[in-house]
Amino acid sequence: MAEDITQEEWQEQIANDNNAVILDVRTEEEVEDGYIPNMLNVDIRQGQGFLDEIGKLDKTKNYYVYCRSGARSAQACMLMNQMGFETTYNLVGGFMNWEGEIVED
């Protein structure tokens, strides 16, 4: 099931989750402006390409999903749940409101 979590909950849970995968569903252009460290980027706007890439992932892991504002990541969580992923967390407010650590290329 998808669960909306605040960035405080996100940071706290990831710190204690050995099974965590951070998933960034934004476009490559958006990612170039900065991203949360150690993330995996799969652009949800790729449509079938997104579904193909997500289908290759380990469904037993816990996915922490974010986009710019929280809308695309909520959609990604829903799709992932339909594909059999049990644990997905959606970052409320997205990267726009992220105050944690950021990497810029």
C-alpha cells in the first residue's frame, strides 16, 4: 500500500530501513537541478518505458518515491502497488519542499 509521508518521517524511516530504495520519478532535466543522494531515477513520463524499468525492480524492498511536488510520485506509488510492490512511500510536497541533503551534478 502507498503511504504519504512528510520529509521528517521520510528521513527518520530511511535512516532505520536497511531495505530502502529511493526512487526519483522526475525527468533527466529535473534531476540535473539536484536530487536526493543515492536515488534511482526512472522517469514516470516515459510511460511504458517506466513500467518496464519498474518491473525489473525487487518487489520485496521498500520504495521511497519522490517527484517535484508529490503528484507524479503518488501516481508512481499507485502503479507500483498495482504491479505487486507492497511497500511504497510518497514524499509529500516533493523535491520542491525538500530541506534535506541534496546532490547537484
